[in-house]
Amino acid sequence: MIERRSFAALLFALPAAALAQGADPLPSWRDGPRKRALLEFVAAVTREGSADYVRPSARIAVFDNDGTLWVEQPAYVQLLFILDRIRALAPANPAWQQDAVFRAAIAGDLHGAMAGGNEGLMRLAGAAMAGNAPEEFQAIAAEWLKTARHPKWNRPYTALVYQPMLEVLRFLRAAGFGTFIVSGGGVEFVRAFSEETYGIPPHQVVGSSFALTVDEEAGRLMLRREPRVDFIDDGPGKPIGIARHIGSRPIAAFGNSDGDYEMLRYTTEGAGRRLGMIIRHDDAEREFAYDRESHIGRLARALDHAPTRGWQAVSMRDDWARVFG
Amino acid sequence: MIERRSFAALLFALPAAALAQGADPLPSWRDGPRKRALLEFVAAVTREGSADYVRPSARIAVFDNDGTLWVEQPAYVQLLFILDRIRALAPANPAWQQDAVFRAAIAGDLHGAMAGGNEGLMRLAGAAMAGNAPEEFQAIAAEWLKTARHPKWNRPYTALVYQPMLEVLRFLRAAGFGTFIVSGGGVEFVRAFSEETYGIPPHQVVGSSFALTVDEEAGRLMLRREPRVDFIDDGPGKPIGIARHIGSRPIAAFGNSDGDYEMLRYTTEGAGRRLGMIIRHDDAEREFAYDRESHIGRLARALDHAPTRGWQAVSMRDDWARVFG
């Protein structure tokens, strides 16, 4: 438990705009070491004259998306989108019935669709998502997100974002931070909902991408997403995506799997005060319990390194008073 | 000349924050069709309820850098940096003396250094700029910009930015726009000065880039810029860089050469009110006069298409009351 006095001291050290009348900026977080780490970090880097002070333009915070900001079980939402889209496009593509991976996808058989491994998934992804312009694809994805429902809660996926993390996003922005998503998911898929759902504009989303080409069509330039992966923003790709796209080293990083390990290291190995945070899925009742065993969002190495690297491992079960809004 | 009454009407239509007590937001622009086009465009897209209204998050303006925001003659500033850097590194690389292109660079012979064509320039660029981390390279470039001087004016390059364009950047930002640089130059080179010089943070700079790799060095992750071009953000590369990085189609674009042609088209071919603007270098007295004939910043096709596409061709000589601050 955080002490009353130090808690109040922290509140007063925070920028006025961040806190209306001393209200708790993180009401869905239970008091404890993780909440305290968040509050102390923000107080330290925003306190002018302190050794930890960071000027606003260098206050960059990066967030993984799947499993860090929203649900990633029983499968990445984008994969569920791909299966639905393959099913929708199937009548116009009868040849797909000759292919076991596509047949499984059309039947809505998640395991069968994944049986082709990475190569099979890439073929499904290309067939489901490429060939169109980025704007066109974003519109398709946004439309799907309006109607699709999660099998466990029967709610739209954009309702299954973590309320405590929405509070972190708002809290950091009120303290002058730029908040960025750095996702292994497709950049245009995440951009289809990031602004409305997280308040993060398209240009602050870094993600994996297909190659783009420029053509002329009916007297207008036409950008086309080719069924060929151009960049994988996962694992060691995350620091590369950050350097390329954001152009400065973040001071805070939030992830939930080993795919975020390099991003957490790149962030917290920088000079000065840093924050690394890992969301642990250990709440079978309110969400899902998985970590080391999962084929999706596997968390092992990053968790093993957390104590020596000073990363905060957040327990969904213990640290979050509420999971969804 | 803009009429008194319509000018006043425009001023009142602009957001209050943009204009202190009706002061002219573009004092270095002479009254005339180009200034009027700028004012009218911003008034139209910010006027709530108007057919041309654009919500703030979609107010994206893109700017070429060399020749649009700062001087690009007698050579791109980055090329002058490369030559200086080759000269500085030469004592540690005696083998360079065996290579005619490097010998010319070391001697400060611009024409000799360019005689090797693109291939020769890429070798110089790789030797001068690769092998380090992005942060390290930005520090080297920033240091050079502090001491280097332009041969014509003997002033730092960052003092040779166009005052009228600084006013456009500020004016657009005050009207809720996001301002982005989309440059053929190296992304880290531009990031080394964009925030201080233009008020544009690193993550709002799109540019050409070397490939990045991730290594481990002394127990820390190390990003390294390899001497291998990864992306050329010029010509048709500009719409690709915009789609990848910004993720939405701009509504205003500013350029000065045929390298900006596709960016101008991509911007102005979108639905709704758009602004395309081309800076013409026709002022031999205050800056340089070049256009169609130049080997740097050649402007021909974009200028030929301007009338039919509704792009505004700005004359430095006639439309700008002042060139530098």
C-alpha cells in the first residue's frame, strides 16, 4: 500500500492539467508497487529542476497493442479478421477450396487455418488483406470492427481494451507525453481503430507492413498494398521500427510478451530515468490466464529478465481493480 | 491585390489562436493570389459547418525540405556535410586516396565528387554516414550544423531557412494542422535540426534511410545504420513514405521540384478541398534563380501540370517580401 503522505506528495508534484482537484489519475489500478512506480516515474520526469527531468518533446512512451492494450486470446484479433474476410471473399475465389489452409479458414476452423504455420498464415494474410490501397483497407477493417464480436464476451473487440491502460495513456498525455503504439500487427489494421479507441492518431502507430507500390489508375495515383511483407515490427524489429519512425529513444515502454523484449531493453537501456512495464495475463476469471505456455503472447524471457532490469511485472489479477470499461 | 473587405472577412473566419488581434499571420508574404490562396484554404477547412470543413486530426500538411524550407544551392546541404565528413575521416582511411571520387571529396571538389554519379555518391554517403547508431549520427550532424557556413552568405545553414515558410508552418499549426517534413534527404540528417529549426519533432519527419540492424554490444542493444539504402523518399517514394509513416492522405503539400510531383498529386487528388503549392526559385538577387535548367531541384513537369491541377506556383521574387529571417 502506498502511504497517504507520499501519495499526496506525488499528486502535488504532477502537472496541474493531469489531475483535476487531486483526483486519482489511475482509478482502475489498485494501490501497490506497480501503481506507485507509474506515479513516481511521471512525477520524476516532469518535475522541473529534478535530476530526472525530461523535456516534453522527449517524453515518448511506446505501447505494444495485442495483449497490452486489448485482448489477444483466443487469437490475435487481426487473425480473426483475416478468417472472416477469407470467408467473405471465398465465393468469388472457388480455387481456394483446393487448399487445406484456405478450406479451414473458410470453415472458421482456427486451428486448421494455423496448421500451415507462418507460410500458410502469410498466404491467408495476403489473400485477405493485400491488393488494395491503405485507405481502402482501413475502411474495410473499420467496418469489420463495428460488427465482429468476441466469442467469449460477445462484445466488439474495441470494447475489450483494458481500462487501466486507457487511464495510463490519458495520464501520460496529460503529463506531456507522446503516446505511440509499436505493434507486431499490421500498421493499417491498428490505424483503423487507434484514434477512436486509444486517442492515438495514425502517424503515432508503428506496425508491420506489406510493401506498397504506386500505380496510375484512371488518371489518378493509386497506392497498392502488395501481398509481400515489407517489415515485421516484432522482437528485434521493434527497436528498428521505433528508430525509423519515432526517431528518438522512448523513456517508457509497455509490453506483455517476449516480442516486446527488445523494445523494453532499447527503452530502459537509455540514459536517465526509464520505465519498463510488462502486463501479465494471470486472471482466468476476468480475462485469460496464460504466460509461459501460450502459443500467442508467450512471456518467458522478458519476465525472467524483469527483476534485474528493473521492469515492473503487472498482475492483471492483483494490480487491476477493473479490466474492461 | 487582395481587397480590404475580403481580407478582413478571411481574418475573422480564422481560428482566434492563429491571429492575435487580427495581425497578419503571413507578414513576409506580399498580398496577392498566392497569399490569398493560403488564407482562403485555411479559412475554408477550419470553418465549422462549411462544406470544406476538415476535422483537426485530418489536417495534415506535408513539406519537402531542400529548396522548399531551406536553401538547396549550390548543393544539397547534406552533400556538403558528406564532403566535410569524408575530409575529416580521411586521415584514418588512407586507402580512400586511391579512389578518384573520394580524392575529389577530400579536396572539397564538389563537381569531381559528383562525377561518379549516383553510384559514387552512394559510396561517399555510406562511408561518411553509416556504421553508427541513429542517435550518434544525429549528434554528429547537429554538431556539424553548428559550425558549417554557407559559401554565399557565410551563415549557418539553419539560418538559411525561408522566413515565409516558417510563417506558413506556424500559421498552419495554430489552425490545428499537423506539419510533416517529407524529404528526399536522409531522415536522421533532417531530424538533427527539424525540431529546433522548424518546430517539427523527429517523429513528424519522413525521409530516405539506410537499413538498420540490431546487435548486442557490451551487454546493450546497439542499432547500426548499414551502408545500404533501405528507402528513397523521393518522387513516387513520397506517397509511399506518407502512407507508411503518416497513415492518412495530406490535405496540403508544399514542394519545389519534380521530386515532389507525386506527393503533390497524391495530396491534391484526394476528395475535398486541397492545397498544392510549388516554390519557384526565380530570385537571383536574394537567393538563386533556377528551375528547369538545374541539376539540383529541377522543376519542369510539376510546373507544367500546375495550372490544370490547381497548384499555386509561388514566385520567390514576387510573392515573398522577405526571404530569410
